[in-house]
Amino acid sequence: MSKIIFITGATSGFGAACAKKFASKGHHLILNGRREDRLTALQEELETKYKINVLLLPFDVRKKEETFSTIENIPTAWQQIDILVNNAGLALGRDYFDEALLEDWETMIDTNLKGLLYVTKATLPFLKKEHAHIINIGSTAAKDIYEKGNVYCATKAAVDSISQAMRIDLLRHNIKVTAIHPGAAVTEFSEVRFKGDKETAKNIYNGIIPLTAEDIADTVFYCSNLPAHVCINDLTITCTRQASNVYFNRK
Ligand code: NDP
Ligand code: 8X3
């Protein structure tokens, strides 16, 4: 049976790959991100290729009023959401605590933590009663703090905590909550983190075979496709050449 999947941050990386994966299985999509041109291109591609329907919600998850008013006004036909994938997020900078920029910290907190809270709170009334699933994209950075990771790690540790809190507080509504914590994966993530410095971004993946966005989409899909009585609470996934955020087998 077709489901409705709401994915934030669907203009690239994990979010776009999740959109393609769910669309290829016949599910309808609500897609968010700030780059509207990319969302429109993805909508055209997926509606044509898979004959599914796509609703675009191009808003910035940091903007509280816009997030709530946009979600509150989604058309009636889209108001029974099966799965919310909280994926929108970013790292900005990789600097020592004393040298990091306050504005980078604020952007990460506003996006990765507050944005996820706003989207979830606004979407809850539209989650299908007794059958919904919230999937939060955390990071190995949540589990394993590394040098110069400071506030990015803190925001992802917060996603980890909030996922546990949601699972407890939403238990009475039978809502599944899954946190997925990926390690190094090639997307636009590092280019964003290093503010367009492609060389530094590329070096992050030197000598390893990193995860791909499709690996994460497959994992999200797997977690979402288990029997109704089964919920993966917490899943950490890295490439084989990564054991932690410090230990890599680079060849
Ligand atoms: P990308 O940079 O490829 O994608 C990030 C997505 O988030 C984009 O679609 C971007 O869309 C969206 N986004 C960022 N800020 C906002 C905002 N304010 N409002 C709405 N959407 C926003 O990176 P990934 O796919 O790798 O990242 C996805 C998630 O996975 C993030 O939460 C990241 O922290 C996490 N992650 C990534 C890992 C990696 O190694 N790649 C590993 C572990 C976790 P737009 O710019 O159009 O708004
Ligand atoms: C992304 C993985 O190691 O750059 O969340 O923090 S890492």
C-alpha cells in the first residue's frame, strides 16, 4: 500500500536518495529543502518515472513561524503522513572550540536541533494514528566526540537524546522512533562544512571507501519496512574502513 513520506533536506545527499528510494517503491512524497529549483527538478523526475505524487514544501527549518504555517496548511489529501524523515542538517566549520565562529554554532543549533523540533512538533497532528514512524538522522558525531567537532557533535548528541525522549513520550501513541547515526558518507556535507573548499572536503574521504547516500537511503527504507511490532531504536552505520570518528583504515 502506498504511504506518504515527509523528508526534510531532500535537495541533495541522504534526503534526495531517500526520496528516490521511497518513490521507486510507489510511495508519495512531501519534500522539503531551501533550494526550490532542485526540489522542482526532483518532483518532475520522480512523478514521471514512478507515477507517484510529490508535494513540495520549500521552507527553511530554522524559521519557526514559516515552518509551522507551511505544515499546518498542507492540503487535506496529504494530512495522513506515515513516515517523517528528519534529515535536514549541516556542519559548519571544523575549528577548535576557542577559534570557532559563534554564527556557525548558531546555524548548526538552529538547523540540526531547533529545526528538527519545529518540524516534528508541527507534523505530529498529521502523523497517521497508531501507525506512524519518525526517523531522525543523527551521526556518529553524536556518539563519539572528536577534535574540532564541538558544537556539531553536540547538536547530533541532542538529536540522539531527543530521539530517545520522543520514543518514550510518544509511546502511548504507538509511534515508532528510529535514530540512524551514519559515519563518513560522500554527499555535499563536507563541501558545506568547509564552505566550498572542495580539496579539503575531498581529503576527508582519502583512502577509504565511504558510505554513499544510497547506502543511507537503503538503511532508512529497511528500518521503515519492518513489521508493525518491530522498531529499530538506534542504528549506527559506518563504512568498513571506519571504526570510530578517529580510527580509519586508510589505504
Ligand atoms: P547534504 O549537504 O548533501 O544535504 C543536506 C540537506 O539538508 C540539503 O538538502 C539541504 O537543503 C538541507 N538543509 C540544510 N539546512 C536546511 C535548512 N535550514 N532548511 C531546510 N533544509 C536544510 O548533506 P547530507 O545528505 O550528508 O546530510 C543529511 C543529514 O545527514 C544531515 O543532518 C547531516 O548532519 C547528517 N549526516 C551526514 C553525514 C555525512 O558524512 N554526509 C554523516 C552523518 C550524518 P538546502 O540547502 O536546499 O536547504
Ligand atoms: C557526519 C560525520 O564524522 O563528519 O556527521 O561528524 S562526521
